Amino acid sequence: MSASRASRALANANAYAYARSTCPRCAFLRPIRASNTLRATGSKGSQQRRLNLTSAATLAGPRPVTPHKEREGGLRAHHGPRATITHDISELSTQLEGEKVVVGGWLFSQRRASESLHFFTLRSSSSSVQLVSRLKSNSEELMKYPLESVVLVEGIVRTRKQKAKSGSSAVDEIELEVENVTLLNPADTVLPFYPNRPEVANEDLRAQHRYLDLRRQDLAENLKLRSKVAQIIRCYLHDQGFTEVETPILLNSSPEGAREFLVPTRSPNALGQPTFYALPQSPQQPKQLLISSGAIPKYFQLARCFRDEDGRKDRQPEFTQVDLEMAFVEGSAPTAQGGGGDEGGMRSTWGIGGRQIREVIEGMVKKIWKEVKGEELEGWFRVMPYDVAMDVYGSDKPDTRFEMYTLPIGYYPSLSDNDLDKILLDQSPYTVEFMITPAAQAKGLDIASFAGNNSFIDYVRINESNTHSWQNDSVLTKPMGLEMDTSMPGGVKPGDVVWLSRRKKIAEGGWTHLGRLRVQIMESQVAKGLMTLPVQPHFLWITQFPLFTLADEDKSFLAHGRYSSTHHPFTAPMWEDLKDLKEGKVQGVRGQHYDLVLDGQEVGGGSVRIHDVELQEWVMKEVLQLDRGEMARFDHLLKALRCGAPPHGGIALGFDRLVAILAGAKSIRDVIAFPKTGSGIDPVFRSPSVSSDEVLKEYALTSLKQTENLTVKKDEGEAV
């Protein structure tokens, strides 16, 4: 740089900063006004220092580039012209007999049959093909290449002399006679592990090298299935008149559910306090605003959602949900509106509003199952109220594929009439529930281990002598003084096991003790081959949940002893319970909340929303007892309701879980390209990570550890 040019650059340092363009097609210095940069990054003093450093760096230029040195005698990646790929490996078949093709893939195996005959396997993400090499030069080259190297092969398609096994694909009936081979990129001689081998590496190692693990055909097929399901969903909803709309990712924090992820900004408030965005747990408020606007009567998106939950089995801190919302959904059951109990072919057991949501979701699920599984799902999905699910299955997401029921003791079939009256008149808030494991299944159970793991559960083995007196053998039922009527049919038989536990009469939460035990016994029986579950999917709607709860552990940290919404604060009550709600009788109020359950897994949930601003505001203030600051975070929603919002409702389906079920995957991590661990750590990108103190200062933040160190030094009398 000339002296005059250097002086001009220094003279303009206070007016301009130079930043290199990030456009991949060009590289030029683009002037950025310093005043703009000052507003974005902080104080004038700190910015002036940055300008001086930037100017100095601009004058000095980059350090000299060290010439690239290739390893002597090593294999090298190919650059420059090469043959054009003509087919994917999966497209090869006997119909191409005698034709020359060019394919690319990963070298999977090498085998020397003789001096003049070698066999290799070339694999792509969807298939593999046997290579036959009779040319010494090609064979020697291919034998040198490390496994998992990327190779381009030119060859002639030949029909294999040995017939492929039944059920194999068309590519298994041919082999490729190698004419020429090009090494596109050699793999390291030793890799952390080798995918598509019978012996699968441990999960931690595979998670660290996910890019290598994704070469496993199962995972590759899962990602393709995920894409296919997403396309089916989009096409179906578009055909139903829905509009796909993207909602914001950077939002304000709101006290409506689990913990949120916060994103700091470089814009402190007037008092110098740091400010934050919150990543959305769901697009709940944006989509309600969208429907309230009247611009979009039917909305959907495949939404990215974020929840800072404690490590749990098969959950991810970031996940995808099929999110939708509709205007003008019904606010009560058809029968309550004067319609027939089977209006539109819908079962009368759907005792709440939101009928339109149900119809859309069932239609979409049936289309997915037909196109992915080739199965026709007939009729409407079953519907079960929450209290029935808890009484009969001990779960708000019951697995109905097998018969084993958890019931209050009053349902025992041979109780005497006097005892039944005694139970019904009992004013205690608690009752005893029981569950019977038949003798045939009980034989294969390690009963002591099941009971020993839970101090809340008791059990009684049934034999010839206690068939009608087993209730006296349990510490839970003996104090009740129950007697069995031996003239009545039903009840236990010798060899059966009766499980017992205490629970609240009015069900709350998602499980009872026996409800969890029921699933554990089923899993144990299936693992031992003593129980076979039906292949046909068992879909089930759970409805009429309690509108408010004190028993949700996920929300207790925000509730501080107050009521929490079972679903969220915007869920409408059943109109039959509206009078009780307004009178303050909160405990028994049911919500217009519906969950879709498949084989014991919740795959989605939604509700009819409150569109009455006065009711919504009263629920927030009086029932949930939100303070002024918490209320302020919903101000935009309340304003939208005041502007004339239509009755509306919606639902969100867990897209990751839905795909995992379709793929038969054991975990949702198997259908996500780069999943987090159970504790929320990304082993590939090594996130989350620590930021330096210098970076934290830009966000008006300070490390707690640094603050503690400063405090200790002050206490010790050191100069700080």
C-alpha cells in the first residue's frame, strides 16, 4: 500500500470500518459506516478501539499463506474432470444387461478370489452392488483403497449366475464388471467405527461421529421416510384449504409451560440490564394471533419448538411438531347444539367442541398410514374421557392393545352390596385400586422384583384357600373390612396375582402407580415372548381433561403453589362447566382439551381456545393468579381478542415421534439427523459451550464463576 493511500485510510478510520463480504462468489472490502456499528455493538470508546484494530489489521494485511504439501506416496482425492454418474446403485437391474454404467458410492468390502478375480461391494445410501474385477490394475487399486472411501466406478452390468434370495431387490440380481475406477476421496485407514456392520458400535461413539453413523442404511431410510411424511402432510393440508405460515422463532418469554431457552441480545434496557429473546415452546400465541387477524382461517406449519427440560428418556430440547389452527371451530359437542348424537358419522362420545380438528387429523393420519404402511384405517378413532382412562388403565395415554385393567376397588365384581355401599359413602379423598394379572401371565413374572421396586404397591398371590378372602392378606384392603359374595361370578382364580395401590378418588396427573406397573409388566412379557401385541395400530382420543391442575411436575417451578393449566392458559372450559368455573369451583371443571394417543404414546394434543377476552383475562388473574408482570406478557393476545377474534381451536402433533413410530425406531433420535443426547448435549457440534468473558460483556452478562472469584478476593482483602 502506498504512503498516500495509507494516510487516507488512517484519516478515514473514524468514519468507516471495513468488513470482508461473506458472498461466496466475490471477495471485496465493503465500507460500513462507523456510526451504524456503534449503535449495534456498544459504547463509543470500545468501538473506537475496534476501529483502530480493524484499521491496523487492514493495513497489515493477511499473513503469508503456507504452500500446500501433499503427502508422499499417499492416496489423494480426485480433482478435475471425471465420468458423469448415469445411475444410482438402486436403479441397476437385469434390464440394463450389457450396458455400460457409471455409479458412485462408498467401498464397503474387499475380497480376493484369485490372482485374476476380485470382488468388492460398493454401497450407496439406499443399496449396494457387487463389483467384479478381472483387470489386475483395477483390482490392485481397489485393494489399496481404505474401506469407506468414496469411489466412482465405470463398468458393464452383468446378470449374476447365482440367483438372488427371495425378497431381494432388483440390484441383487446383477453385478458390475469393473472397467475403470476413480478414487474420489480416500477415507482414513482406521475409522472410529464402520457402519453397516453386524456389530454396531456403542451409542456414545456413534453419537460423536453421527456423520459416519448416518451411513447406516436404517438411519438413511429413516430420514427419507421423514421427508416423505412431511410431504404427505403438506399436500394433505393444502388440499384441505390450509395455508402454511412461518411464525417467529425469537419471541418474548411467557409463563405458560416448561422452562424456556433464552437468547441474550446486545441491546440492554435503559437501566443497563441484559435483555433476552425466548425460543418458542410452541407457536401457540403467534398462531392464535394469526387466526384472530382473519387473514388466515386455516393455518399450519411444521414448526421448530424448544423446551429446556431436565434429561428424560426419548425427549429432545429441540423438536418438530405439525402445528395447525382453525377459525370457527365448534365450542361444544354436536348434541349440545341440538344436532344428532351421530352428526356427520361422528360418534357421540366426542363430548366437546373441536369436531373439525378431529376430522382433519383423522383424515391426515389415515392418509399417512395408507401411503407409508399400505394400511387402511377404518372408521373413527375411539374416544375416551380422561377420568375413564385413569380409572380403567391408570394412565392418560393408555395402551389399549392388551387387556389388563386398573380399577377402583368398588368395581371388584364379587363385592357384597353392603361393602359396595360402604365404599360409595366413604368420604375419604383416597381409594384403593386393584389390577389382576392372570395365572398364565403371572407364571413368567418375577413378581417380587416388580413389587420390591415400588413401596406404594402391594400384591397378593391367589391360591385355592384365599380366592374369596385375599382382601384380608393386603395391608391396603384389610382395614376396609371387605367381604366377598361367593354367590356372585367373576373375580380372581388360583394362580392369579392381585396388585393393589392407593390413589386419589378424583384422578389427577398422568399416571397411577398401577398404571405404570401395567406397562412395565406388558414390556416384560413381550420381551420374554409371553405376550404378543397386535400389529394393527390402536388410535385413541382422550378428552375432557381437568382444566386446571396442582399435580404437574413440569410446571410446578412456575406455579409456586398456584393452579396450572393442564394444557395451557388459553384452553376453553366445557360449556357445561362454565357456570361452575365462573363461581370459582375450579377443581371439577373440565377443559375442551383432546390428546391423540397411539399404542400408549401421546402423539399430539390440542384444544378449543378461549375467544372471550373477559373470560381469558379472568382466568389468568383469578384462577392462575398471574401477577402484573406475567399478565403483561400476554397483553398482545388479549388485545387481539378485543379486536373481534373468531372462535378457534387447534392441535400439534409430535412429528419426530410420529415418524419414529412409522419407522419402528426405538428412539426419536433415530429419525433426527443430528439429535441431542438425553441431557441436551450435541456431541457432534459440542454444544452448548462456554463463551469468553469478552463475548459476555457485549451482552451485558457476567460469568457467575468470575463474580464468585471477585467476591472471594474482596473478602480476602485483595485489590480488585
